[in-house]
Amino acid sequence: MTKKGIALLAVESLKAEYPDAICSLDYESPFQLLVATRLAAQCTDARVNLITPALFAEFPDAESMAQADVERIKELIKSCGFFNTKSRDLVEMSKSIMEKFGGEVPDTIEELTSLSGVGRKTANLIVGDVYHKPAVVVDTHCIRITRRLGLHTEKDAAKIEKILRDLLPPEESNDFCHRLVLHGRAVCKAPTPKCDECCMKDFCRKKK
């Protein structure tokens, strides 16, 4: 079976298994999703969702966060990993959004990755979830599961993103990545995947 064929089977299998392909971060605006995604680096989504209510109550948008004291941001996100770097990034990112983009979160990968602390994974999430453009969010679950499926042998996220863009239907790619997260947490776990319970066991290269 070709890699394209495996990718299409994976899309349909995961769609049947996880019909609701939604982001697990809580947010009420594009800016809040951008902030929450930045906080989620080296931190669980569950922890981020505990942190953001107080943060967004005080700094709900780019305008307010651009004027924030970095030390205050640190206090609010201190239970999140790498809070020193993240707090600086959030303030600088907000300033750039105000100065370069009129207070609106930009809608392209290139513009988003020009913001402090924003990499391609975060940019793809915003482009896909907020602006509903084709996107491939390459996180640890995506890397692990797509490698096990036999879609690539890469470790570099940028290379994997390019490969998956070529293999996946553009209209399915964003939801597919959300479903990979759900599947990675429930079944295709890092150390001990539950292959016998997997909806993709019939065509997964790891299972064979």
C-alpha cells in the first residue's frame, strides 16, 4: 500500500473513532488561543486550562497584554514550565500584534512565525482552528503516530509537516492532527501503544 493510501485510511479511521476533532485548550478569541498554545509548550493542556482563566481575566487581549508588566505575567503563569521565557514572549508577541497587525492575530504562517515565541506548530494551529485554512500541526503525537504508520522516518518537524501536506487531503489535515492527539493520549502512547485496541491496526506498519 502506498503512503498516500495509508494516510487516507488513517484519516477515515480516526474520523470514525473521534468524530469531534476539537482543540483541548480553552479560549474565547484568536488571541487567547495563541497565548494558550504558547503556554502549552512543555506543559500539559490541562495545566494551561487551569492557568488561563486568571491570566485572561486580567489580560484578555493583545492591547492589555502589550502593556503588562512581565513580572505580573510570571506570577500568573508560574505553575507552567519555562515561565520566565514564556512571560517575555507573551508581552513581546502582544506588542508586535498591536504595532504590526493592528491588534488582530495574523492569518498566515509567515506572519505568525514572525511573532516572539511562535513556531510553525503554533502558527499552524491558529491558521487551522481560527482561520480554517489547511494546516498540519506537528506535535509529539503527530510525529510518533505518523512514523509508526509508516508515513515517514523523519524526526524534524518541518520535514514531517511538508510530507504530511503532500499526503493528506487539505480539508482534512487540521482535524486529522487533532485526532492524532486524542489517539496518542488514549491508545498510541509513547512507551507502550495498545496496538490490539487501535482502529488503524490493520494497516499500521508498526503492527505488522
